Amino acid sequence: MKILRVETQTGRVDRESAEVLVLTHLEGEALSAEAAAVDKALGGVLREVLHSKEFEGKSNELALIHTHGKIPATRVLLAGLGKKKDLRLDHLRQVMGQAVKRVRHVKAASFTAVFPALLPADVTVVEAAQAMAEGAILGSYQFTTYRSDAAPATDVRAMRLLLADKGDLKPAGEGVRRGVATAEAAVLVRDLSNHPANVLTPTMMANEAKAIAKDESLSIKILEERDMEKLGMGALLGVARGSHEPPKFIIMEYRGAKKKDERPVVLVGKTITFDTGGISLKPSENMEHMKADMTGGAAVLASIRAAARLKLPLNLISILPVAENMPGGRAMRPGDVVKTLSGKTVEVQNTDAEGRLILSDALAYAQRFKPAALIDIATLTGACVVALGQFAIGMFGTDTALKDTVRKAGLRAGERVWEMPLWDEYFEQLRSDVADMRNIGGRGGGMITAALFLSKFVGDCPWIHLDIASTDWSERERAYLPKGPTGMGTRLLIQYLIDRSL
């Protein structure tokens, strides 16, 4: 899809020429000065709508009003932010996601959104503008690549963010710059996750990484199967054995720090382009969703692209272990023992617990870069879905300061994390009679034992594991999230990188 173009401008709202003029409103509050100016020009229509309770300003509530030529704007769209006491940054993102869909519904090609007069507590102009740009771009998302019978998609091509104060123009412009790069990253992840597995193979994932590296002048190295064999990546190779598609191991580097030898942030993403479960075959119901088992890898790929586009002053490395998990005559069997890159051995008691296996080799490989921070992201466990549902990302980690920074980034991004325990007592469930450990720990605490497994491969560097299995796929459309792959986790990573750069 074409990305919505976002620009900033100052001006008087009642003189703004627009196909749709979007005005936000807080429930139970008086009209803002901007909305009051429009209301006066329209002869009190906005107050009438509020008085009649047709529109109250509840969160994400919308009301469309035709202006009949009384002001230059053709239509006014009232958009609710909810109650003032409950207002938070993500409400701006949500309401713009809803608004852009309504703009598309009336077949308008562009719209103007008036910057809110009142922002949530402790939210800056930069953050608010970023959220509004993200919401509009993410809310306009459509994926129609394989729909030969679909009507041509109606695209909203442009959004103007209208500010009253010229002093806000520069910070709003910076917010829009961040918002566009961040939303573009999430769109990339959604697109990659939507492609079927017969299109997005490990080879195609590597080609996508090459194209991004070329466009953004990034360093890239791709290890082939023979390279992995020489290094001793027995866990990744074991997972890939059942597939005719050769595995790939992708390392991308962005060097933006003033000191080129500054220790990098390293991102590692699980990239299983399709997961049947292997010999431990999954049930057929909803198995088609397993084309999105590469979301973690897509997120770290999109994050390094965003960092390059934003020219963030840090060093960043993205690592993608890529494979298919298929049954076959050469497939890994329950009971097999694999030797990982770290030298540790793993008894494979369930071939559907493959994500932690490929990540074990990737995390061990990451140690050679001496990370200042190491973050892995993965659609790792069904237990995460059971524990947290669809509104929180599971977080584990070894460094208090890093966890706190990521938690705050999640609040800004609207992709909240919830910390789970990483206690050594749970490792009793992973003890094996024949190897250093086994790859599953039973039903109890499944999300925890998976994270604890990964912790054995991260060395002493500050580390966080993000389990996005509960948030990467949505069964229904929400404000700025589509039905299907959501791209969640991507904006969290980028916000963390932005915050680290400030």
C-alpha cells in the first residue's frame, strides 16, 4: 500500500480548506477554542450535536457534519477522546486510526486534523504529533495483494496536521518524522506477515533484507547452511532439517553512533516463515496463522530500517535466524539431542518448541558483538496468550534499568509490556536425563520456562525477552490495528531506540 503522506502547517481552523476537517473533543468538556470558531461559522451546529447527545466525545466516537459551504472545509469530523481524567497518549493514536477510516469511507483523498489544545499529562508536542501520524498511517492500512476480485482500494493519500501556535511547528514536524518512520516499519511487518509462506520463504526473507540493506546503506551478512554447519549451529539446523527450504542466518548492522566502536544494541527476532510444529504436528485449526511465526524477525528487520531512516545516533545490529519448521523424512524427532552454538546440548522433547531452539543459536552468536543491550522478540508460546490475552506483551529480563526503559517505551508506543518472573526454580522443569537441558518444561509456567531456556544463552549482557504471541495477531479490527497480523512489538522496539538516543 502507499503510505499516507503527513505534513504540518499553522493556520486558522475556520479558514482551512479541507475535504474533511477532524476536530477532537473531550467528553463532558466545552468545545475547544478551535472547535468553537468552527461552530460559530456553522451557526452552532456542533453545540447542537453535543446537546442532543448524538455525539458526546466518548473514546473513538465519531460524528460527521457537512458544512454546506459555510467554511472552506467540506466536512467536519468530530472525534472523541473520552474523559479528560482518563486521557493518555494512545488515545490520540486510536482516534486518528478511527478517523482515517471514516475519511476513507466518504471517499476523501485527504484530510486535516487539528492538533489538540489539551494534551495528556506529561505528553510533549513531539510525542503527540508522533502518535497522531502513527494512528493515521496504521489506521489506513489495507492488504489486497492477492485479491484479484477486489474493488480498487480507496486510499487516503495525505494528512495535514494543523497547529495554532507557530512555536509548535518544529517539534510537531519532528514528531511526524518519527511517527512516519515508525508506522512505516509496522506496515512492513504487517505486509511480510500477511504474505503466504509459499511466497515468503527463508530465501525471500533474505532477499527482503538485502533490498533494505541496499536502500538504507546498511551492512549485511547472510550465513548459508554450510556456514552454520561450520559454526556449529545445531539447534537452528535441526529445526530446518524437515524442510526443502534452506535456512538463512541474517546479520544487519547500522552504525550511527559518533564513536564507531560504541557497544551496539542487538535485536534478535524469531523468523520461522511457517510452523507446522514439525513431527509434533500442530492441530489443523488456525494453522494458516503460522505464516506469521516470523513476526519477531520482521520486527527487528523493520526496526533497523527505521533507525537508519531516523539517523539515530547509536549502533544497532539486527539478527534473524530464518527457517521453516516442517515434518519430513529428515525432520528432527522428539528425543533427538542437538548441540547448540554455545556448546550446550538440548534434548528436543517437542519439535513444536522450535522458536527457542533457533533463538538459542542466535543469542549465542550475538555475544560476539558485546551488546550494550540485547533484546529478543518472538511469537514464542501459546502460554503467553493464556496468561496475558491480547493486550500485553510478555517481558522477561536480567537488567532492571533496561526493563524499566522498555516498559516506559511500551507506554509511549501503546504497546504495553507486563513483566513475568525469571526465577531459577523453574529450571527444574527443563532438566534432562540425557542432555544439558530439554526444550520444554511441561504445561505449568510454559511462558516462563521458555524464557528461562533462552536466558542460558545470553551471557552477562543486559537482556530482555519479549513474547509477542498474544499480540501479533488480532481476530478483529480495532482502532489502528487490522484483523490479522498487527505488527505489534515493532513500534515498542523503535520507541526504545528513540528514547535511548535522546
